[in-house]
Amino acid sequence: MSMDFTLTELDHRSADGIEISLLWSRMTNQLMVAVADSRSGESFEVHAPAEKALDVFRHPFAYAA
């Protein structure tokens, strides 16, 4: 995850060891979805345009490709 300490978590969900957060940067006014898998130790972020942010949050693996 980036070191932007101005991130605000707008939504969060977890299931089966996977944590998904919808984050908003106060500095850049951009949205992103952060995904962390505690089982594999892998994580990634996907930038989420405002008009698609909820869809990216609900289906982050589809947008990670």
C-alpha cells in the first residue's frame, strides 16, 4: 500500500482471509481499492475512477488484470 497517510477508508469487507478496502486520498482526491490476502501474503491496489469505484470494490480481481 502507498505511504499516503491521508487515506480515508470508505468501506471495508473481508472473507476467507481476503481483506478489501475502498480508500480515498485527501491529497489527490483519488479512490483506490486495496486487496490483501493473509493466506498467501499477496496484496495489490487498483485505482478506481469515481464512477466505477463501487464496482471495483465489489470485483477487484476483475480490474486487477
